[in-house]
Amino acid sequence: MSSTTVYPEERGAPRAAPWRSAFWAQFKVELLLLLRQGENLLVIVVLPVLLLVLFTSAKVFPSGSTRPVEFLVPGILTVAVMSTGMVTLGISTAYQRYYGVLKRLGGSPLPRSGLAAAKAGAVLVVELVQVALLLAIARLGLGWTSHGALSLAALILLVGALCFAGIGLALAGALRAELTLGGANGLFILFLVLGGVVLPVDHLPGFIQPLAAVLPATALSSSLRAVLEGASPAAGDLALLAAWTAAAAVSVGLWFRWE
């Protein structure tokens, strides 16, 4: 009897691509990094919940049959994906590049697209928990009820999450860490104030409304609001959100780099 060992690959068994194992390993690392840092949890969990609870009683929303919580829930969901995808992911990635972490990852089988996908995937998992928590608080604590198709709202929210993750990665690839820190936070404040998130766009000064109308936060919050209220989202809002998402993806491909 021969003592020769026959390995699976010699028998024609498929062997996993090296980048696939590297992707899952990096995905786990990215998820742990997001969850282990207290300041990240403050931004991605506490801030959206705080805004939802505080602004529910604010008298800055349209009068009539619409309750503040019905206006706020789509906007706060937008805040959640902005804070996690654009701010937390963008800043953490920029500092990983600054400290040479990304440069070392460049020697692994994982391509740039795989690293970006691992980071975006980890963000999506965290955002899924965020959305579930916010909807539970809105439903059980504030009496909110959806009148539309949650499946369509989930799809729109997924596109929005990819959009803001792309913006965060594009900033991290194009700018120094300090500039990414300021840029991501500056855009977050801009989108928070002008994006129809906690304040209706038609309540803004007239000369600012044209700018607010073309922001990705406006497109996402308006589309979510229409769906959750049982109406059809405006085609223009959907097209604008898709355009921002495509532009973010192209920007990541052009600007995201190892060092």
C-alpha cells in the first residue's frame, strides 16, 4: 500500500480563493473595531436615539395630521446611516491609512475593492442593529406605525447606506486624516441641518432650499418618508439618491488607496 498522501486539490477539489478568506477575516476585524470603541458607539447608537426622543416633542414640524414622530423616524434613520457610514467609517479608515495599517494590508491577497467591501459590509451589519433599535423605540415607546411597505423602505435604506459609506471611504482616500475628520463631521452637520432630517426643507430660508434639494440626505430622508407614510417616493429623489451612490462608488475606485 502506498503511503503517498493525496491532498484535496490533487483530487480536483475546488480550493477557496485566497482573497475570499482574506475578505472574511478583514470583515470580522472591521466589525470588531466598530464595536469596541466607545466613541463610535456614542455616535452610532446614542446620538440617533437622543435626536429621536428629543425632537419628537419639538414644535418645528408641519402642522396637521402628521405627528412629529412620523416625520422624524425617516430622518433619524438617515442620521444613523450617515453617522456610521460617512463619519465613523470615514474617520477610522483615514487614520488607518495615516498610521500605515492600510499599507500593510496592501501586501495581503485582499485587493482594494475587497477591503472597501469588507468595511462596507461591517458597517451594514452595525446599521441593521441601529435600524432595529430605532424602530423598536419609535414603535414601542413613541407610538409610531408604518403605513407603507417596509421591504421597499429597507431597499432604499440599503442604497443610502452604501452611498454614505462610499462618501466616507472616498474622503478617507482623498484627504489626510485631519482633513477627513473635519470634512466628515462638517458634512454630517450640513446634512443634518439642510437634509430634511430633523427640520423640513420648506422651513429653511428660500435661498438655501435649492442646495438642500440636491443633497443625498434629502433624497434618502424624503424617499423613506414617502414610503413609510404609504405613498410612492418621488422619482426625482430616487434618481438623485442613485446618482449620489454611483458617484460615491466611482470616487472610491478613483481615490481610495493604501497609503
